[in-house]
Amino acid sequence: MRVGFIGLGAMGQTMAQHLVKAGHEVRVWNRTPARARPLVAAGATLAKTVAAACDEAAVVFSMLADDAALIDAVSGGDNEPGIIDALGEGDVHVSLATIGTELSARLTQAHAESGQHFVAAPVFGRPEAATAARLTIVAAGDDAALARVQPLLEVMGQKVILLGADPPAASLVKLTGNFLIASMIEALAEAYALLRRNGIDPKQFLEIVNGNLFRSPIYEGYGTLMAERQFTPPGFKLALGLKDVRLLLASADRAAVPMPLGSLVYEHLLSAVARGKGDLDWTALALVVAEDAGIADG
Amino acid sequence: MRVGFIGLGAMGQTMAQHLVKAGHEVRVWNRTPARARPLVAAGATLAKTVAAACDEAAVVFSMLADDAALIDAVSGGDNEPGIIDALGEGDVHVSLATIGTELSARLTQAHAESGQHFVAAPVFGRPEAATAARLTIVAAGDDAALARVQPLLEVMGQKVILLGADPPAASLVKLTGNFLIASMIEALAEAYALLRRNGIDPKQFLEIVNGNLFRSPIYEGYGTLMAERQFTPPGFKLALGLKDVRLLLASADRAAVPMPLGSLVYEHLLSAVARGKGDLDWTALALVVAEDAGIADG
Amino acid sequence: MRVGFIGLGAMGQTMAQHLVKAGHEVRVWNRTPARARPLVAAGATLAKTVAAACDEAAVVFSMLADDAALIDAVSGGDNEPGIIDALGEGDVHVSLATIGTELSARLTQAHAESGQHFVAAPVFGRPEAATAARLTIVAAGDDAALARVQPLLEVMGQKVILLGADPPAASLVKLTGNFLIASMIEALAEAYALLRRNGIDPKQFLEIVNGNLFRSPIYEGYGTLMAERQFTPPGFKLALGLKDVRLLLASADRAAVPMPLGSLVYEHLLSAVARGKGDLDWTALALVVAEDAGIADG
Amino acid sequence: MRVGFIGLGAMGQTMAQHLVKAGHEVRVWNRTPARARPLVAAGATLAKTVAAACDEAAVVFSMLADDAALIDAVSGGDNEPGIIDALGEGDVHVSLATIGTELSARLTQAHAESGQHFVAAPVFGRPEAATAARLTIVAAGDDAALARVQPLLEVMGQKVILLGADPPAASLVKLTGNFLIASMIEALAEAYALLRRNGIDPKQFLEIVNGNLFRSPIYEGYGTLMAERQFTPPGFKLALGLKDVRLLLASADRAAVPMPLGSLVYEHLLSAVARGKGDLDWTALALVVAEDAGIADG
């Protein structure tokens, strides 16, 4: 099938590769075209514009981390047409990024007004999981659109979960999942600060608690990075984690749901950005917690 | 071996049973003697006093949830001798309960002053795990004492982890582990309130997030109880959970470690107690979070 | 001078009256025209459209509580021209409402692009103070505009403080001032809950602490309302207080300043709205705090 | 009248001076006797022991900041008799310090068991106010005792408020009053960080908000110190402020009243101590808030 792919960051690049390898005709676009090289080498075509990537594609994927970039790509600007202009009636735009529920609703409506379909299909997993096609993808959109994109999503992820007709629901599930991870990071950060101040090795603690109680690969992974204070290179940038928690709180605000733990995680991530740590991995939230406990080297 | 066992609550009763079944000569004591019946039926001896339970026992276990009860049992009172009076030189007192680090240190010193040994050996696991002898036990105390009690602990738990010579360290590891669970409950409570307000089923969310990401039996167990709002009978009483978080914060205070998530969980548990929910399972913290979001039926 | 006045809520109505009484030719507009009657009786002219209120007025005031209403009034819509269309070059739009710094910046730019001036002139004080012309007004805008509007502002307020050329600065000062009041309400709410649970009368406490220590009319006023649990009629609606704290946190987010007390107040106000208390006075935040302490009647 | 005075810190020294000047026969005791010199010069007698200071005194005042020191002075130790041993039946011990409600209750009971009276009479005001005899004193104890000590308290304070027969009530009112001040410091600290990040001078803000709205000498005093970042010499040491908030939270815990703002202030003060700022004035809480916002020089 001919598909377009907009946005070739760490995640997008790997996911587009899976589509190419599965034999699809993939036209890729990225703000910095150089990042497309490995894909072109593998058989993708480099599009010079967003519209060119959409050309004659019945399905276009986007993986753009930042709302403004996504809005630009969808709506176009100046004399540059966007996805919505370039897609034909009945075509599908699948956003793989973590976006807010409000934007998810707006895109749903905007595509519907052009007779097109919008699918929110955020992914769970870090770049290593994307490379191994072990992502979990949660997709929501109307039935016809889901039916068409499901086989493509299955090329990129190990598991594709269809969540129904309402794209913002998929966006919310993803934001809420990230919130659980962020909460776990906060809890581990506070636990480690307390243990270190008492001369107990966080690694030994992790072994006891995760080895016997939680038995979770995600505690294992994050907990080990944090015990080793290895915050770079970032698997997921702290500034992006902050963005996601901010979007979560915006959804909570609209639903009148106080989320004090959401606020706490938000404040610590914001403080990390204020202290110049926005480009570290988001586990570097632990540095803020440690500094607040007077632990100088984090 | 002849051992004493003080405190026959849900956990203590089951753990003492394992000792009896393993062929040890167990003398049990409980404030309400009726609770000793199943143990006596299995071959234990009912002691009329704490001192009688300790008589000629080289090792005495205690499983007393509440600090005051433990202090009474150790120090005795009025004309009633306590564990410390009844044990001989070189004997060992093993506390299986979750106690504060300050009390742990005090008991260590008090037994040492009488030429005895104190081992803090708190257990991870709920009553079902105790029945199945699948508990994890984290023990700290001096080498000689640990060597003597390890075989007994292995009768009660699936895994015994020796943490070194300092009993308060084991107490702190246990309190910190409970804090991680409490934090997970708080995070799930906030997540569920948000999802419910948006018409998304918490169970479906749990399946997605735990099934693919966390893959943790503890998220599965707690998350399901919370999704089904099944807060009674309590696996672990909310009022006891509050007590443990209070002890954690006391340790954090002494170490000058701010734990804002610890405080948040504490406040929600305290609010639950203030609202008359102290006898529910500690996952009922979710009722406070839901009520704060205007969800009337929790 | 001929002036326009857009928005006749409790505050706007009284402020416009002062302009009429001072002899100015005031054209008023309100979504619900009936609210203009007392003003028309006093000599104001009722304008049928926003544009008509602006007609030939060199200065137009707006007092619109809600951002969307203000944006509509400024930009117009459908075939309805807005303030920006109706004002001529060199004319001034003065917003008296509490607005966000982002909107303040946008309006500054929008008016500048039309050769007009924008002045942010938020007011401190409740309706009684407005009636008595005892408001404090903090105004920012370019020098020429300030010079022109200052005499008009002095008709409405007891004190007019010029804050410089940057309208968002005035908006931020107002939001921050409201934050101080909200923080005081939160502190009193927690204090009262603790005292009541201990059988101490909050009124007696207030007398001691404010009478001798704070000696502040604002503690006296708010503290008395709260001690008497008199939350209606609202002097300032809780839902509007929530809006202001939300705007404050948006400014804090852009500046990367964590404001945990801001978040706490926000969550309590949001919870109050979720529990159906949005139309009470914002001191009703105390009901949330009391309910969290299990005090059933607030 | 012959009175004893135990504890000659900054506050105690000045208060004892007022008693001497009023013509009372004052016997003073302090751990470091050198601090008694100015009092002896003024006519007081230096007692070598706590008991000697109590000798033949019908009323003994204590002003000891720290619970342990107060308990030692009351109960004595080793071969050293304490206040309770030295006072006769019907005599009165007045504690002027800020103490916890639990200790207040314990001392009430202990003195009652010896046929003596305990009065909790904490004072509001900083050392300057003590010097000028402008303190406010809130006293609780049984009627007979209050009647006897009231004239003495009136020598030291501008205003003496009798709160009834229950000493812990006076202690709680004092702790709660301190909590209001701490909350105000937290609110100002967050406000200032936000303003500074936006290029607005905190002093100008203070002038606007306190000059027109709060009109409170306490906002003026604390707000100016904070705007000028003048945290030394301390009027009230941060570590003592932390102690008081800790005592407040202990009372709130016993009453099952969640105080999230209390916890927030506590965490910031604890973080300040962890960062080595415990000896600064307690307004230095602002340094923690500023550092969290990435403002390096506080």
C-alpha cells in the first residue's frame, strides 16, 4: 500500500522502517531531511513537502512530538498545503504521537469536515521496543478507518488494541499510562533519597522490592537507570515528559478531577527544566528530589 | 526447636502454623486466647503469659501490628514480665511486624543491654501469601542471631533476604516498600477517577497498561480490586497502612528527606480515616480521591 | 469625555456608574441589556452592539470576567464588528478584568497592529469597594495611553498605580495578588478545621491572631465569613477564583516556576467545583478542607 | 513576688527583665550561666540549679525552645531535682514557650498529680516586641492559677488573653498562629519567584498588595525581609519554625485533620535544613522555593 509518514524522530524513523520492510511504498517527510537517509537507503521515497508525502496515499502516519508541529503539518501554512489539504475524501490520518485530548478532538473534527478520518494511535514503548517491533499501540477512530489501518499498525507493534470510535479516548489512555510511569519514577526517587540518606543501597532495595513484589520489567528498567544515576542519553526526554503531564492535567481540568500526584510530578519536572535538566532522561526527576534532600550530587 | 510466638492476627496465626507443621515446639500467646485454637489443635501450646511463651525458648517471634502492643510485650508492665525479662542471655527476639526505625533501634539496644539479640524481620505479602508460605522476609540483626533464625524464617517464607547487622535497616526497607505500593494505589486512584469521568472503563485501562507495560502481579491485584471497588474484606486495613506511612515519614524527618508523595498518600489515608473508612482495605484511599472529584459513589 | 463600557456585571455596573456621575458621556453594552437599566436611569446610553458602544469613543473600558467573552468582544464575530474594528487609530481599550498574561500580550499586539493602545488595568477589591470607589487599580500600557486613561481610572478607584508600559505585568500582579488571598483562605480553612476538631472556636482564634498579629482588614473580612460559614451570596464566585488560579499557573508554567501552593489551592477549588460549589463565594474552599477532615457540615 | 525564671534565650532574657523592672524578686537559671549577667546586673539572682530557681517561688516561668530541655527541667534527672520536685503544693509552672499539645497535656497532668498547676502561656511576637513589652500572650490553665499569674504576664506582654482551663488549647492556638505566618511566607516566596522570573520587582508588588489590600504589619515586615533577601541575623530560626510546624502536624494527626498546606510548608522547611539553611531566619524558606525555580542566588 502507498502510505505517507511524517516525522522521523527516534521513534518515527524505526516505525517507518517496519513499514518499508513489510513491502509498503512509503513516502517520508521530515523537517530535517538528512534524518530520512536510512529510510531512503531501505527503499522509502523522500518527499519534499508534507503534501508530497500524502500524495496518492490512502493512509498517512504522523509522529510529531509537539502539538505546534502537528498542527502545522495538518493545517499547512503560508503557501504550503497540509495533510488535510493533501488527503482525499475517505483517506485516513493516523497520529502515532502522544497528544492532548483537546487536540485529538480538534483533529477528529477537522478531518471529518473534509470527509476524511482521523485515528489516534499512540504507542507505548521506548525506542528499543520500537526497533524490535514490540510496541503496544492503542488505536481509536471510526470502524472503517480502524479496519484499514490495523494491518499497518500490526507491522509496527507487537500488540494493537482497538479502543473504539473516539480518538481522544486513545489519547487519554496514553497520557494516563505515562502518568503511571511518572508516578513510579517519583515514588522511586523519594524512596532512593531516603535509603541513600540512611546508607542503604538503592540497588539492593530494588532487587528486594521488584524481585519479589512488583516483578515488573518497567520497575526493573527505570529503577536500575535511577539507581545507577544514568540519565543520559535520554530514552525519553524530560521536557517531553513534562509536556505529557501538562496535557494530562489539562484533561483533568476539563473533567474537574483534582490530580494532586499529577501536580506533584508536574512540579518536579518543571523544576528540573528550570534547573537546566530538560534534555536528560525523564528519570532525572530524581535529581530534583535528591537536591531537595540536600544530596548534592543528585 | 522450642520457640515462642507472640501475636496471632491474620498473619501471625498462619506463620506460626508453618512453624508447628515443620515440627517445632511452639508456645503461642495472644491477647485474645481464643485465636490460638487452630494452633493448639495443630500441636502448639497455649501460653497464659508472654513470659510463659518465652520460657526456655531460644527464639521468640513477635507479630504485633501496633507499636504500643509490641513495647508492652517486650518490656512487660505492672507485675507482668516481658520478653526481655523472660529471655535468657544469648536468646533472640525476632519482630516480624512492620515497625518504625526508631523503635527498631530502641529494641536493638534494649535486648543488647540484656545480653540478648534483636532481629527485625518484616515480611512482604498479604495473608494469602502467608498461608502459602510465599512471603518474602527481609531480616537484619547480628550474624549469630541471623544464623540461628534463618532456618526458622525459611519455614515461613519463600525467600529470606539477609540485610546485615542493623535491624532498623530492615524496618526501613519494609516501610519504603510499602510506600511504593501506597504510591501505586494513589496513582491508580487518580487515573481511575480521570478515566471514569471520561467514560473509559478502568478495567480496560488496567488491561492495556498492566498487560503490556508494567506486567506486574501487584498492579494486577490491586488494580483489579480498585476497578471493582471491592474494599472489604480488607487484605490490609487502611488504618494500618496509615500507621506505616506515618512511620515512614518519621524516618524521613530524622533523615531530613522531604517526601511530598509520602505526605500526599498520608493525607489521603488520614482523610479516609476521618471519613470513617479506616477498617476498609487500604485501596479505599481511592474513595477519597473519587469523592474529591465529585464522584459520589466513590 | 465620551467613553464606552462593555460588560455590566456586579463590578462593571458600579464602575460605569462612577463615570456617569463624574459627567462623562458613557455608552454601555451588556449581553443581557436589562442589566443596563440603572445606568440608563443615571444618564448612560444603551448601545445595541459592542461597536455602537465604541462609536466615537476615544476610550473603551471592558469588564468581562471570562476570556472567551473578552476575545469575542475585541475581535467580533460573524457579521458583528468588535472593539478593534470599531475603535479608531490612537484610541484606547482598557481591560479592567483579571485576565491571563498570555491574553494580555495578545491584545496588546492586536491593538498595536491596528494603531490602537491596550491598557491592562485590573482592579483589587470586592463589589462593596467598587460601590464606594475604594478600589485599587493597577494599570500598565504605553505612556500616552496611561496619561489619557488615568483621570478616568481615578474616578473609579481610590488609588491608581501605574506599573509601566507592559500590560501583561499588570495582569500578572493582579493574578499574583489573588493568589495571596487564595493562599490565606487555604491557610485559614486548614487552621479552622484543626481548631474545630479540637473544640476551639475559630472566631476566638481569629480575634487573637488577626487582632494582635496580622491586623489586616482582609483577614478580618474573609476570616469572619469563613468562621460564620457564610458562603452565599458570593462576593467573588469560587468558579471565577478557580479561573484566576488557573491563569496564574499558566503564567508560572511559561516562566518555569513551580508553585506547589498555587497547585494546592487550584486542586481544592477544582474539587469544590466538582462537588457542585462553584457558585458559592470562593471562601467555600473551606468546605472541601472540612469535608476532607470528616467534618460533615463543612 | 518571688518568681523563678528558667531559660534565658533571646526571648526569655528580655521577658525576665520586665519582671525584674516591675520589682519582683526574680531567680533565674540558664544552662549557660553567662547569659544571666545583664539580669543579675539589673537585680535578679542567679540560681545554680533549676531547683534553686524554684525555691520558695510560688510561680516559675520557663522559656525553653526545645521539648527535651523542657522535660529535663520539669522532671529533673540523675540526682538533679526538677521544677516538679522543687515546687510546693499549689504552686504554678508557666511555660511561655511554643510546645506541642501532647507535651502540654502531659505537663498539665504531671503537675496536677503533685498538687501543682500548669499554665501554658505561649507568646506571639519577635524579640523586638519582647523588648518593647508588646507581646501578646495567650494563657490557659485553671482559674486560680490564671488569676495568680495574670498580673505577672501583663508585665511582660501588651495583651494577655485568657483562653480557659485547658493548657493544650493555648499551645494549639499558638502553633496554629505560627502556621498562618508560615503559610504567608510560603505564599510570598512563590509569588516573588514568579514575579522575579517575569522581571517585576517584589518590593513594588509588596507595596501594591500590602499597601492597599492586606495592610498588615506582618506582611510588611516579613515581605520586606524577603524582598531584600535578608535572612540573617534570624528573628526566628528556620530550624525552630520547622519544629513548630512538626508539632502542628502531630496535633493534626491526632485530630485526623489533613493539612496539605501544613505538609507543604513542612517539606520546604525540612528541605531548607537539609540544604544547610537551618540557622537562617525562617523566611529563608524562600531560598528553597527560588532554587526550585532555577533562581541560583535564591
